[in-house]
Amino acid sequence: MSLIGRETHMRLKTRTTVAALAVLAAAAPATVVIAPASAGPGTSDRSSAHKPKDPNATPFALRAWGYSTRATGGDVPTDSGGTAWEVIGCTNRAGLHHTNNIAGVTLPGLGTISAAKTRVWTTRKGGVVSSWARNTIGKVVLSDSPLGTLTLNAVSSTARAYHDGSKFKTSTNTDLARLTFAGPVGPAQDFPIPAPGRPVTIPGFAKVTVAASNTPTTKNGARAYSNGLKVELFATHSTVRVAHAVAQILSGVQTGLFSGQSAAVTGNAASGVVGLGRNTLLKMPCQGTDGVVKTRSASSTDLGGQVAVGVAKSEEMAKQNGKKAWGYTRSRVASFSLGDQLRIEGIVGQVNVSRTGSHLRKLNRSTKGTTIGTIVVNGEPRKFPDTGVLEIPGVAKLQRSVTEKSKNGLSVIALRIKLLDGTGAVIDLGNARMQVRRSAH
């Protein structure tokens, strides 16, 4: 039974969710540290073997992802994340097909799902290139023993973003076969299937809504975003999103595929129980930015416990042509202070990656531009020793330029600060990561 089947053409909007800064809290000391790795000014990936032209190569950047359920808010345990999650990351190849099947899983404190499947794939047929995502669920059971049990049978959601040879288009569809509620007494009742914009309320238990779909298109790309169903549980004040599917297609791929991000402030407050998120988060588009510098900034913020971060800014740029793909990600923090004991200014983390040569076989990467301006401890200027680690007894341990190589790029944390006040809190300033992969050709 089809509830949503629509195709719209709207302006593409890119939204980046920026996590709010959390207040540092005391807890048992523990932390996870990325092991530093050296990164020279340039490395190369030389493959002399000439590969034949890939018949599945397209001029489009394709992405798709989905999940079966995700519970948030209220009394939901912190581990109630997405189930049956599957994704196709940035690619320009048609003919990919990924699936994730789950026979059954328990939603902590909420209920169960069974026969869940997420399928994501890319196709090219008759000049039409498509990115697809579909999620199907045999049964969702949401139970609160004193109040009753809600059962959703045969739920599915599909999203498609495609180029038909002349322009970008999208479509979405959500289906629900049956909605049943069994109260603490009496027989189970079938409720009407909710129509778009008209939620169904089960008195005293939940509200079920066909969640909105979003299908923006522009001359440069399209994204189909199908939320499926949204169930708001009254007792726990929780929201369960059911059958989520997203598909995306963008123009602009020539030789390279970009990925990466920059965030001025990340970290945790004691064992990761309270996270700082990734603030001023800026994500690199798959096709790059066409040479345009994109930015995101935030004003100074008090993190609590005498910890304050000055103005933060993230930047990115990426460009490609027929022979080269290059760009950078950068994050800046004007200042960091810990009361009157410690003040650091001019923190910058930057990663630069380029690929050149035949089919972009040569990879160059560096952290040029990463720097720390001044460090003042109890009113006195300090400098890092050759070890790159500066410890201020009883206050903090500072580690500069924490780098990590990846197959196609590099990441850097300009300054890692571990507080020595017994909380185990770690704050990373000046975070940047970038990768450039060779597109199929």
C-alpha cells in the first residue's frame, strides 16, 4: 500500500549539523589517544599498470545510505543508534550494490525489530544514472508492558536520485501494511494507516506520523531523502524513526573524489561520557568545491571549569581538472585558556592533499600551514621541546601536530590537550582531515 510516491524539484540545500559544546564534567580518568605518525611533505602512490577503461565509470558523484530504526531523546539508552545501517560512500561508479540484513534485534528499553534489510545501489541504464537506497522491515514491535504493544507490519522506504540524460530528478516512496495496538486488556485493535500530514494517535501510548520526504534538485545535483515513519512514545518521551533512506547524485567529477572535514574543537570530558562534538564542523563535498573556499565559524565559548575557547573557524577548498585534483582543509582557534594558568593563541591545523600524473597516480600530502602561535604558562612564555610534548605539572599535557596517514590522505590535530585535574578530559584543537581518491575512468 503506497503512502508516499512523489517526485519534486527543489533547490538543493546542504546542511551541516554542528554539535553543541558540552560542559566539562568530572568522571573516572580514561582517554583514547591517536598514535602519532610521521607525515613527510610528499609521498607518491605509483602504479605503472595501465588499467582498461571502467565500463561503470560515470561523470557523477553518487552516494546512498539508510537504516531501519533509530531511537533518540527521552529515556532512551545512549546506545540506541541506527540498526541495519548500510552506506555507499562517495563514488562515480554505477553497478555497486551493498546490503545489510538483520534477522532480529532488540531496541534497548523500547522493543524489537525483525527481518530488517537495508539495500543501497547505483545503476546506469539507457543513459540514466541513478543512486538508490531502500529499507524494508518485516515487523517493528514497540512495547511498554504496563501500557501495551504497538506493532508496525511490512514497513518500507525507498529513495532515488538520478540524472535522466538531460537533468536531475528524484523520487521517494514509503509503505506500511498494518498498524496494530494491543492494550493491557482486551483484543488488539487495527488503526488506520497514517496519511501524509495526518498522524495517527494511539491514546496514552504513541503518535505515528508518515515522516516528511525531501527531494531537492538543482542544475548541479539532486538528493532524495525519505524518513519513512516517526513514532513518538508518550511514556518515555522518545522518538523512533523507522525506515530511513537517502540517495544523492551530483555533477562535477572529472578525475578525483574528495572526502574530509575540518573542526576547530573536538574531544571528550572524562571517558567520553560527555562529548564536545565536532564544532564548526565543515565536511568536504564528494566532488570538491570547484575552487571556492567555504567557511564556517563560531564565536568564543566558555566550556566550563575555567576552560574557554576563542573564535573558531573551519575552511575548505578542493578543485579538479583533467590532470589534477587538489585541495585543503583547515581549522583555526584564536585562543584557548585555562583560567590564569594557561593561555594558547594562534592554533591552526591544516592538511593539503593533491593527486597528479596519469590517472592521478601520484599522491602528495602535507600538514604545511599547521602551527601554534604562543603559549603562556602562569604569565611566562613557553615553547615545545623537540619531543613535541609539553607537560605543565598538575595542569595539562600538551601534544602538538598529532598526525595520521591514510591510504589516500592525511589527518592532523594541531594541539591535543589532556587536563591533569583528575577528570581525564581531552580537548583536540585544530582538526583537519582530507583524502583524494582516483575516480573510476
